[in-house]
Amino acid sequence: MGKKRVAEKTEEELLAEKEEREKAIREKEKSAIKKSRVKEGRIYINATYNNTVITLTDKSGDTLAWVTAGSLGFKGTKKATPYAASRVATVIGNKAEKIGIQEIDIYVKGVGSGRNSALKALSGRKMRIKSIRDVTPIPHNGCRPPKPRRV
């Protein structure tokens, strides 16, 4: 078949192409923020033993943004610390203010150490907190007990 020739681009062409891509990304981000100008929203805090995940949604439950402690660069056991949870909450608060959310309902789930610190970090924002609910699942009959021991 023969060798295929690869057209090499000059540095100027590569820079121009890169600028076009970045411009398109910026326009998409702006249009996404303009489309999603929401006044009310919900924040779901999932604090486990290993990580803290905070999700920002609108009233109907469509996800607008989410942040985890792992995505901010915390690794290993540091992901489950209260400090990591407060950092996650401040990042999601900034995103919510960019979108234009003014009133939020907070739903807290899990038994991790980041629950309270995430709530404290969110309460210091400009947004008005309408309600805080604990939606941690609680077993109402428990596991099946073990069989009696035969000796």
C-alpha cells in the first residue's frame, strides 16, 4: 500500500487551532451558565468513611455540578477529613453562586466526619438555607440473626 504522508502543521497553525478550541469551550461554559440561571436548588452531601461527595441540583433533581474530596487532590485517608469536606463545600458554594442560586435545601447522608464541617462551610455563604434534612438510611428490622449454635 505504501506509506501515508502526514501533513505537518506549523506552530502558528497549531496555536490558532488551540485558540479556536479554547474559545469554543469558553462559549459553551458561558451558555451553560446562562441557560441554568436557577434561583432555588438542592445540595446533597454524602459523607462516607472514605470520601465526601457534594452534588448541586435544581429543584427537579437535575445535576448542575458536583465535587468530591478526591477531585480536589486529597488522597487516601485525607479524603474523609473535616478539612477536605469544608474545602469541597466552599468549591460547590462558589459554583452555586456563579450559577445564580439564592435559596438551597440541604440533604445530608452518611456517617462520615465531614458532615458538620461541610454544613458550616455552606452556612457561611450568601445563599439562604431553607431546610437541612438528614436522609441517612436507617435499617428498621436489621440483618437476619445467626442460626443458634449447636454444641
